[in-house]
Amino acid sequence: MEGISFTAHVSNKKSAITSKSKLAGVAKHNLRKYKSAEYSADNIFLIYGTDNLVQDVKAVYHQEFDEALKVYNENQTRADRKIEDYFEHVANKEQDMAVEIIIQIGDRAYWQQHYENKCYMKKIYSMMLAELQYLLPEFVVANAVVHMDEDSPHMHVVGVPVATGYKKGLSKQVSKRKVFTKEVLSEVLQDELRAVANTKVRIAFDEQIREKSKGRNHDLSVMEYKVLKEEIRYDELKEQADEKQQENELLEREKAQLVQEYDTLSMRVAVKQMDYEEADERVKEANERADRIEAYIKTQSDTLVDLEEKATKLERKAEIAEQVYEMACGSGGNEALREKLIDVMYENEQLKAENSKLRETLNKAYDFMKQFVMDGRNLLERFLESIGQVVEKVRSGLKR
């Protein structure tokens, strides 16, 4: 069997990333930062970095060169030799400021016949990216994207080649030449990475990568086969677990919000309940106080009726006594009778004074009763209505 093709191309010549504009062009292509009917955003998978490739590369520059840049600048005696930003410094030198590796498994003919196998490629390329980082740590990856929207699934990896040991300039610098040597291109990208790809496709597709030269592929042991299968299964389960975790976190946030809203409503209800209970207590106290006042006024009113009845009788007696006195004076009079009349008149004056004082007290009670309103009427109106007929009846009886 001929096997599946494998390629690993490093950006070179026209495809070399030697300026910020070229880096922006790579970002535009890799992350599909343009509209086209030929491409689908649903089939573009970002597996490393962010959706801002330029910023990802800048972040690698800061991570790898800031310390070396600081030491370099501290050793400079002339300000014009200091480098403010190493990313901008390299971008203006027209050298390879970043490198792109395009890895592809299978050609157009293979994928036309085995379209169903595309679903495994995102996972396979993710594993190969991890192997690339392990095999070539000097190539610091900034961004990696898998394209599934073209004839053959492939991966774009953009990174910064970092070399060390420099005696002039920064001790650590960007250098494609020092990192991507002939040995690296042949042994790492073509041999070792090819072997990794072969391992993955044999497990996933029961196929093998087309040999570069005889004897380069090796058979999988039973243990290797089981381990890789478990790794794939683990990654699938982890993705499912992450999705469930996100759902649970969302539900927990919604639950917390509902609990907070419930507590707020409960507090409001409790406050309202306290207001209602306090209002009921005040109404109860007011009713009890009104009942006491009404009873007191009724007692005083009864007393007033009795006094008015007595006063009416005494007034009548006084009138009679005056007539008797005039009669007694006209006929010579009687001293004992005169004294009795004087006592009667004095008692009458005392009763009038007491009656006036009682009326003043009763008027104050009337004014106090006007402050309490029940069913739209104050207590005085209710009281006068209840006793008005009794007073009128008594007065009518006395006038007869």
C-alpha cells in the first residue's frame, strides 16, 4: 500500500515573514480575516494562541527577549544605540521576524475518497503540535490554526525562532538560520514529525504515512496503541466535561441570582409584614383608647344630665322662693323664711358654678374625641348621635 502523504513546509522566500505587513497578511489568511464564499469560519479551529496572531507574536517577543533587552540597554553608553522595542527593531530590519510551518497529512485525492476521516484531524494536529513543541523548543509557538475548509485538512503554525549565545547585541535573538538548520529540517520536520504523524494515522485510520525512505516507519506495540487510544478518548471526555462544567457554572450563577432575588423579596415581605403588624397594633391601641375615652365621656355626660336635671329643679325652686319672698316681704315677712330663701339661692349659684366647670371639662373631652376618626366619622359625632336622643328625652320630660 502506497500510504498517505505527509508534508511540513517552512515559510521561505516569498512566503517568509520579514515585515509587520507580511505578518498581518499571514494572520488575515490563517484566521480568515476576510469574507469569501470559498471558506467557512465553522471549519477554522484555533488550537493555540488567540484570534489576534500579531499580538500573540508580540507576546512571545516580550516573553523571550525583554530580559535580554534590558541587560543590553543597561550596557549601552549611547542613548541612540538603545533598543526601545525589540519587536519593532526586528520588523524594520527586513529579516525573518517569525516563521510559519504548514503541516499537511493526506493529499486532495485521499480526502476525496476518505472525507469521513476529517473529523479526526483537529485532534491529530493538536497532538502533532505538542510533539513539535517538544522536539523543537527553540521554535516558540505563538499561534496555531487548523483549516478544514479546503481540499486537504492542514495546520498553520506561527512562531518565533529563538537563538542564544550571542556575544554582540542581545544575548538572545531572533534567528531562523540558527534554529532551522539542515539537520532540523531533515531530522525533526521530515523524520521525527513524520513518524509521529504515522503513529496517529495508523491508530485513527488504520493507514500509514508514505515512507520518506525505507525502514523509517516502525510498528506500534500493543501498549503504544492502547495509550494513544486512551489519550484520544481522554481528550474527548475532557471536552465533554469542560462543556458540562460551563453549563454547571452557568446554572450556578443563575441559581445564585435567583437566591439573591428570593432573599430580597423575602426581606421586603418581612418588612411589609412588620409594617402591617405595627399598623395593626397601633389601630388596636387606638381603638382601645377610643373605647376608654368614649366610656369616660359617656359617664361625664350622664353626670351632666343629672346635674342639669338638678339645676332645673333648683332654678324652679328659686323662682318659687323669690315669689314666696316677695310675698313674705309684702306681708311683713318672716325672718326664718328669708334665711331659708337665701340658702336656696346660694345653693343655686354653687350648682351653676359646678355646672359651668363640668361643661368646660366636657368641651375639652369633645375636642379630644374629634381627633379620632373611625369609618369616616370622628368619635364625637358617633357619641353625640348615640346620646343625643337620651338628652333630648330627659330635657323634654323636665319641661313638662
